[in-house]
Amino acid sequence: MKKEIGGIVFLHKNKVTSKVLSPLQSSTLIMESTAMVSLWVLWLLTALVTTGAAEEAAAAAANGSSRPSVVNVGALFTYNSVIGRAAMLGIQQAVKDVNANPAVLSGTTLNVIPQDTNCSGFLGTIEALQLMEKNVVTVVGPQSSVIAHVISHVVNELHVPLLAFGATDPGLSPLEYPYFIRTTHSDYFQMNAVADLVEFYGWREVTAIYVDDDYGRGGVIALGDALATKRSKVSYKAGFPPKSDLNAIKDLLMRVNLMESRVYVVHANPDSGLNIFSLAKDLGMMGTGYVWITTDWLASSLDSFITADPNTMSLIQGTIALRHHTPDSASKKRFISRWNDMIRQGEASSGLNSYGLYAYDSIWLVAHAVDQFLNEGQTINFSSDPRLHDAKGSRLRLSSLQIFDAGESLLHKLLQTNFTGLSGRMQFDSDRNLIRPSYDILNVGGTGSRLIGYWTNYSGLSVVAPEILYQKPPNTSPQNQKLRRVIWPGDTAAIPRGWVFPNNGKPLRIGVPNRASFKQFVTESSNSDNLGGFCIDVFNAAIKLLPYPVPCSFKLIGDGSKNPNYDEIMNMIARNELDAAVGDFAIVRNRTKIADFTQPYTESGLVIVTRVRESSTNALAFLKPFSVEMWCVTGAFFILVGTVVWILEHRMNPEFRGKPRQQIATMFWFSFSTMFFSHRENTVSTLGRLVLIVWLFVVLIINSSYTASLTSILTVQQLSSGITGLDSLISSTEPIGYQEGKFARNYMIEELNIHESRLVPLNSPEQYATALELGPEGGGVAAIVDEVPFVEIFLPTYCQFRIIGQEFTKNGWGFAFQRDSPLAVDLSTAILTLSESGELQRIHDKWLTRTGCSSSNSDIGANQLSLKSFQGLFLLCGAVCVLALTIFFIKICHQYTRYSSTEVGESKDIEIMRETNARLGRLKSFKGLIQFVDTKEEDIDKAIQRKLSDKQQQSSRTSLDGCSASHM
């Protein structure tokens, strides 16, 4: 049946299609069918009928008219679908608006010829071929990516641009399909938005539930690529056929529910996607702990409802849904108002969704491009393709398919068109994608949904509208990512963990090293699931703290006669032969590349163990802390400081004066008594106090160092080998023992560059002791390199051995899991809880309590303290002494100069200063200078003042005598 309504020729064929409808959809079929019938009747009564539009367009093309009266445009979509019902009305309104606008296509009518693809790639291809017979210049649609893949081959051959408003598969590339133009956003951007959501909430794995066709597979591939950039992944791909029945989907969901991931990304069709949630609710998968993220199909379904269905909304509570973001504008508000009026009048059977807006804008895009094409004087001509011809007896009529001669030119016009439509800016970038892709992020709750944020490829997640963000510099930093609060399934605001232990009946396969010795860490049992030891007890205690059950099955690795290779156990985890490994596994660099470790539950590190012997002492042991040079310089400085202090104090301090014999005794007594801080003499001069303070600081350091060194020497033990630390271990050529199977061997070879021939594998404490006792000469080893926990067990039993030097690695022991296993994170939290509660220490004390002699780290072979260790202090003290003496002698010289510049005159009080003047009268000689220095400073000052006073009196007397003579 052929009907042309308002410039749109509808070709409708009655077909019986088998389609699985959900119980929720069946209740609306009668209403939708009634609305469709009313719509057809209304179109028949009110639309203007343009008879023979296709024939007129063909004739105009044949006549070579420069401005045809009619331009034919094809439209392909599924009439009876969520997207198709909105697209049909959107296209109708767009054609009406275009033909009513004199500024666009003036004198030319835009005639749209729609075809129903019936959600079938085969039928869609046939409809497309029939559409090509009408000499259309472009095709708008299809809505399905599956059909778009097929039809793209047709339009490529006939040079007819294809504007797909609903085909979002990223695999539809313009490189493969040059005449394909996507007038909506690719799922590439949508899946990046999903990946940003996953990263924002801290999830590492998701399960993808998708329809297994080009649309679904292309979206999931894009999702996997986007998650990989966030260090996350799709842990399980649950695809179902496009026309699956409810039982097949139910079986799929049951398999999904056995997986550990609880983050589900649903990428389905709007028409059948709600069936997934109906079945998921029946299976109890819409409760607390689950996360459901849907692509834009769910928002399109909800927007297409004229009135919200409470039964439908109850199925999807707590779901996060994405929706194409279309900016608010006056034209958009007017169009929504028109749409609502048509709904009230019964002319629309569907609410307006984003695909209806994209379909509307696609028609306007064609109108603008064709208008510009015609304004440039180009013509619409079609020519036969010689490669298309009908075989003898064929009824396919392939010869009726013609090539659009100006198709490439119109294609360029379409890509260059730039205008603002209802959906936003219609402009293409160099990759033929619409610019500024953005999505609304919705949280379904109650009887509707609420907006919790936006996503753009410009600034990531934000609560600010994209139109505002584009006015600012881009910022995708983690600190800038924000969303409003979400109510998750189960009506909770707590962010779900995103995973649970798999409910598939399979216990966790845990590898445990079957050690040959040091059974305190892992103790064997007749039942492999009933092991003991420090490592096993810590693991079991941590497992009990998890908020979910974790069935475990321990598997002993090794025969118990010698230690297994621990690196090989790590490789078994990487090969998926084990799920985890529990034991004394050091967290080292090469292992973290193939497995994930928990928080360390005990500290570890490599140390060097060797044999020691007691040192002999003698009567002069007290001299050993210092070298000979150190003793000599220390004694010299005692005398030097005493002399300097005596010089500085002698002129003004009575305690440093007296007979020469007494002064010498005072000087030595004062100097050496400072060693014990017991000097009795007070210092009164500033310079003397400065020297004394510095010297007392030096004495304090010397005393402390002497005491510590002497204590060490009297208790020290001497090494029986030439290895005294890490440097000597590397430089020597003597054999070195290590615990077989542990990482110490690889570390010494790869990091310390020790030749493999020097390394001797050992398996037990007894072998350690024997090898060290024999030494290199007897076929043993000079030292053993092992981890601290083992050495702490070994040394209390064998007291003749000691640790030398410090730990030269810092690491710990942890439990290993497969990469990206969430158990590693949860067990790390449990281990921290054990540590904070003290339970971890109690387990340690239960298995690793030390007995016997101490295994503390002694300073073996302590060296004497040499002058080099204190030369800085002595230089400081010497410099202060020199400075003080310099200042002192400058002061003496100044006083001496002042005294010498005053002439010695007669004085009435010469008897009083007899003794002083007698001593100061001989200043011209060196002996006189020495006597000047020896004179008390107080007497010097008085003598200078007396001379100055006498000189002034003499000057006054001379002046008076001169005045008397002049009067006479």
C-alpha cells in the first residue's frame, strides 16, 4: 500500500513478524496500535497529497532542469520500534518545517520516501534496493547498526550518501564506508563515558551483557578498549542472540550471577532490553551489592513512554543510565511543546527521545546541503551502472538501480554543513564524528530518573552542563571528576564493592610451599586443607574477617625433601593453575609483574650471617677506643686549652695569679679537670669563657665516644671470616650459602653480580650450622645470606653465629593472587585489622617466640676511633683559641700604646704609685713588655688615668705661670 502524506510517501507492507514481547510491553500494544491507526487517518484527512512526486523528480532529472521542483530523499527505519516511532514523527515534522521555510530549498519540495526495515538485515537490504529505484539523493537512516553495515555497501556502489541517525556501532568507519555519515554520536564515546564511571567508583572489572550483533559486539569492543586505559577490564562477555527468548536470557543471567563481578554494563536494544531487568529481578539480581549501568537504550525507552509505567520503573530501581545530551534551547522547547500537543491530540504514539531529535536534524542537514548544492548550479542526474544488469530470466531488476552522478559533491556539502539543530551543534570533525559528544548520566529511582551529572570527552565527569564547560579550559584530572549522590539497587547510598566471591561452587585453589625446614611458617598435615604454621594462621584469620565466605582448597607444592622453587609457584598463578599462594612469599619486583600481593603481614629483608669468636682483652684494653694519634692530639689540646685560658684570665682573675710554680700547677689542674667537668676556678673574662664553652663541648663528645667504644670493645666478638659486610661479601671469592628455592639466589646474581659458582644451596638450620663451622677451607661457606625471619629462628639455637652489617633489602611477606583479583585488596584490609587489634602479634608470638641466646645485631669488629673522626671538633676548638688570643693581644697592644704615649711627669703622689711606676718605668725593653702583660689590668688602667690627670694639672699650672708673668 502506497500513501503520500505531507511530502512523505509511505510504503507499508503487511507482514507477520514473530517477536518476543515482555509482559510490560504487551499491555501497551493496543494503545500504540490505536494511536498508529489514528495517526494514519489524520494524515489522510489533513495532509496535502502530492501525487507522483517520485515521477516528477525523475522527469526533472531527465530534463536536466537546474532547479528541480521535487528532491527525493529516502528514509530507512523500523516503524514499529522505540526509535522508529519517534524517528517517524521527527522526520514528518522536519519535512513539514523545511517545506514551509522559504529560506531553504526555495521553489523545491523535499520529498521523503520511508521504507520499513522490520529490524531485519535481509529485509532492510531489499527495502534499500527498492528505495534506490526512486532516484533518491540521500538516505536518512537506518536506526540499526546491523542494517547499516549491509546498506552501506549499496550506497557506496550507487554514490548515495547515507545519514544514519541511530547506527552507533564504532565499527561503521568512513574509511570502509565513505558514503556513511553518522548524525548521532558513536558508541566509542559512550563506552569511554562508562569507563570513566567505572574508574570514578573504583571498580576494576565489569561484566558486559549485550545483544550479539554488530551493534552489541562493536560497543563491547569499544568498552574493553576504554577500560584498558583505566587499568580495568571486561571480565566476562555475556552475549545473547538478537531474537533470544526469555529462557535463553534467563540462563545467561544465571551464569553471570555465578561470576565474581557485580558491575553489569547492559548494551541492548530499546525494544527488548527491559526483558533483562524483568528476569534479573526475578533472580534477585537487583538487590544490594549489584551495579547496573546501561547505555542510552534505556533512557530512549523511558523517554518514549507517554506516561511512566510503575511496573517498569520498579524493575530498574538504582540503575545508572546514559542519555545523549541535547542542550536546552528555545527551538527545542517549542518542538517539545508541539510534540506534547500531538500526543494530546492522538497524533503521536511515542514520547520524544534523543533519536527523534537526531532524525529531525538529519532532515534539516539534508535540506541545507541540497540547498547549497542547487544554489551552486549543480544538477541532480542519475546514470546506469554497466556492472548491474539482469541475468537471463532474472526478475531482480538490477538495471533499474542508477548511480547518483553528483553523489560525491553532495557528500562534501553534507560534511561541510554547519548549523545548530534541536540536538545541538550539527558539525563534523575530521573523522566525520559530530563535535562535542556529551551524555547525561541518570539515576533511576521512584517513578522517574534524576540527573546526577554529565560526561564529555572535554572534561570527563562533571555536575556542570557541557555548554558551560566548553567555555573553560579542558580539565580531566581525577580531582575534577564529580557526580551527585547515587541511590544504588537495594535503596542504599553506599557505593557497592562491585564484586563478590564467585558463587560457582569452586573453592579457591591456594598453593602452599611444602618446606623441608623452618616448619614454624608452614606445618604439614595429613590433610592438605588442615595446614598450620604462622603464615597459614595469619591467612585463615584474615579470611574470617571478610564479609563474605571464601571456600579455600590448599595444595602443597613440593615433596618436602627440599624447598620448592617459589618463583615457579608465582608462575603457576600467572598460568591460572592456582588462584593464590600462601606462605613465606617475599614481595619482590619480578613477582609483582605477574601477581598481585596483599599488604605485607610481616617484615623481611636479606642479612648476612657468619661465625664469630670472642675477642681477648688485656690490661691496656682501656686504651683501645682511641688510636695513638687521637690520644696524642687530645692530650695536647688539654695543655693548649689550659694555657690559653691561663693567658686570658691571668691579668684579671686572682685565681690564676701567684707564684710561677703555683700558676703552672693551676694551669694543668684546670685543664685536665675539665675532662670530668670538676674544675673549681671561675673564668671572668669574656674570651676565657668562650674558649671554655667550646672546649667543654669537645670534651663531652670525646667522653661519650670513648665510653661507647670501650663498651663495644670489651663485649665485641671477632669474625672468623674475612666478610665484614655487604661490600666485602661482593668483593670476596669465598662461597656463600643461601636457602634453596628462595629469592636470595636470584637477587645475588642479578642485583649484586655475584657469580653463580659461589652460591651454595642449603635447606635446613642444621645445614646452615655445618656449612658455617666448616668454613671455606673445609668445604663449607664463609657466610649465609637469608631473610630475617629465618635468621631470627636460626640464631637463638646457634649462638656462635651472628648477623653482620644491616639489612640490605627492605621488603615483606604477602599473600599472592592472580592479577586484578579484588581479594588482594580486601585481604589487605583484613591484615591491617589484624595488626591494629594485636591478633597478628599474638599469632607471631605463638609460632616464632625466640629462646636461647640473643640474636641481636652486634657491631662485629668495631674499629678504633681515629683522629679523622674528631678533626672537625679539634679544628673548631683550635680556631676559637687562636681567635681569642688574637683579640687578647690586640687589646694588650692598644693598652701598651696608650700608656707609652703619655709622658711621665712629676706627681705629688709619687710615693703612693712608687711600686707601680717602678714596674712600669722599664717599658722600653722586651722584659718591660712582659712585665706590662703580667701587670694586673686594673693597675694599668689606674696608672694611665693618673698620668693623664697629672698631665692636665701640669698644663694648667703652666698656663697660670704664663699669665702671672704677663701681668708683671
